[in-house]
Amino acid sequence: MKYHIVTLGCPKNAVDSEGMDGILADAGHTRVARTIDADVIIVNTCSFIAAARDETVDVLCDLGAGKRDGQRLIAAGCMAQSHADLISSVAGVDEILSTQQWMRIGDMVAPPPQPLALSPQPSYADWRTAQIRRIHSTPSAYLKISDGCNLRCAFCTIPRFKGDMASKSVDSILAEVQELVSQGVREIILVAQHLTDYGSDLKLTDGLATLLDEICQVLPANVWLRLMYAYPHGISERLIAVMATRPQIVKYLDMPLQHAHPDTLRRMHRPPDTDRTRGVIRDLRAAMPDIALRSTFIVGFPGETSAEFKELLAFLDEVRLDRVGAFRYSQESGTHAATLPEQVRPQVIEKRWHELMHLQQGISRERSHRWLGRSIDVLIEGHGSADDGRPIAVGRSFRDAPEVDGQVFVWGESPIGDIVTVRVTQATNYDLWGETV
């Protein structure tokens, strides 16, 4: 069979898509670059917020309407789990495969079709321990170390359809690391809903730090290891020490804080310990002075007063994070937050979002300008040219996670997949420019 996979949503979905790719390729099926050439189209769906679900339905509708005779359309992933009835009603969708059943894609693709019923309590056991070959062809790869979440944030729907956090076994992760390295990957990015909760279900003490130590024992010194989605209340002294001393771990950390005012955090069902967060940031910078810190925040959460928002701005002005993303609060059906009084008016949310991003733009520019005249390692990911025809290589430094952060533009030609040392000659709000040393 010829198949084509469309991936929507977050990096964790990308990992599952690569796993499905490997299963299908090992079964003798052939991946094709265009949907029109495929016998089977698989859409790995996203259900994070309403906008993501709208995009998913639009993509499925377009693909369903354009199907040729004999073509099959499978909806897989998060929205197939959370809104199975809605997905099943989309014209042209032949079968659905939940986010916790993606390893059965081979059974579904193999003719004749074998529709799978969604289980109300699907098992993670196979996902946590199985050795799945992933097909990966770029210098960077995501590695999902757990799925689901033990937190019950008031605004989030993920635990409702993914359940509690389930960790992938250490041995399975190490095998996946080694496989990715064998494919030429130069950067491995660890992702999870809650990275710093890793191993709690496996009865590991300081699980993430333990895992990082194990990974670094098998990871070559010239391969980067990046951490995404680490909550501050799980950042221990040992984790900071491991990050600081292991050369493979890039000095970068994404901590999704969501807000800084204790009252807002309480309404979010988040730990209202902003002072502890300040302490964690101080400890991280004391151990790794150049560490790049990223976070995300929600503006306009129900009940957010002007004073609470101003405190968030003051917090950002104080801690000077390198990278910040901001979400406009989205009222998600089925969440506790959707039932709260004092929903903030959309016009107010929009104004606050622009105010926060304007403040952070100046902070990000200041943090970038610290690198002027200094050297920084850059992972080359692509090529281009200037208006005058001069060649430019495009890549990312340790400060830049794929898709969400900036880039580094390097004068001259450097092979894709190389890590080169660059002297920074120009800094903008989010990007750096330089030349190889």
C-alpha cells in the first residue's frame, strides 16, 4: 500500500507520526510525498484548543472531499480520541484510531480494512516498552518520554483524553536515542506533557535527572540534548547539576509557567509559588550563566484583574526570560475554567496580549544583544541566499528550539547537519547573524 501521513499539532504528535511511519515501512508499505498518490491517507489530529480542532475538521473535510476511488482516509490521534463522534461524522473519513492506539496502524492499513473500536480505558503498556523504529530525516528529532499528565490544570483538556502520566521505560528511551543517532540526528529534544514528572509512575527517584544521566552515557558528545516543557516545581538540585555538567545537554529550558500572580495560578489549579519559581531561575542561572530560558503564559484567564495582569508584566520585567510565548485564553468546553465567572472580554484579552508581547520583545532583544561579538555553536538546517546572491546557511543555536524560537543566519556555505562555530555580528529581537570562525 502507498501511504501519506499528515501531522497536525504539537511535537508529541510528530513523534507518534514517525512511529506510524516506521511501522508501515517495516510492514512493506511505501510512503509517498503527495496525498493524491496515496492509497491510504492518515491524519494525526490535534485537540488542544478549539482552533486546533477547527483546523483538524477543515483538513479532514478537504481530504475527504478530494478522495479518489479506492482511497481511504484514517483520522488518528488526539481528536480521534477526544471527539470520536465528530470525527466519524466528517464525510470521507473511513476509520478512526485513537491517540493511545497508534501502534496498531499496521493492522488498520493492511487490507482488508479492520476498523478499530475506541476503548474507554486504552492501555499504554505497548507504547511504554515496545521498540518502534522511527523514520527520521532531519538533523533534529523529538523524543517523547511520557504521555498524559497527572496535573489537572483548570484550562486544559489533555488529561481528559490522555489520562494520567505514563512514562516510557528507560531502556526503550535509550534504544530510541541510539537509533536516532544512527540515522544521523544531531539534536534530540525530549518532550512530554510534564517532563519533570518523568518516572514517578516507575517509582524512580528524581526520574528526569536519572534518565538524563543514562542518556548521556550512550549519547555521543557531539549530539545535543534539549529539554522542553519542564515544570519548575519538579526542577531539583540534582537536575540542575546534571544539566550543568553533562556537555550533551544544551543550556536551555522551557518552563510553561502560565502566570505569575498567586490568585490567578490558584484559579488555574496551578502551584501558586512564584517566589519558588524565582528561586529556580536564580539557581539555573547560577549554575549555567548563559542558559536560555523560555516560558509560555496565558492572558485573559477568567477573573484576571488589571492588577493581576500588571503583576505578570512586572514578573517578566524582573526575570528577563530569553523567549516567551503567550496564549490568549480560550474557553474550552469541559474544562473547569469554562465554568468560572468573570470571563474576560475578548477586547481586553487582545489588548493585554499585545502589551505583554511588546514588553517581551524588548527583553528578548536585550538577551540576544548579549551575544554580539561572541562565538556560538550553530546546528545548520538549511541554505539560502542574500539579495546580492551571497550564500547563507540557516540554523539554530542552543538558545533556539525548533519552530518556536529564533534562527541564526550564517554567511557562507555549511553542510546541513553540521554544528559550526559562529561569531555573532548582528542581533535582532529574535535572530542572530554571524560568520563561521
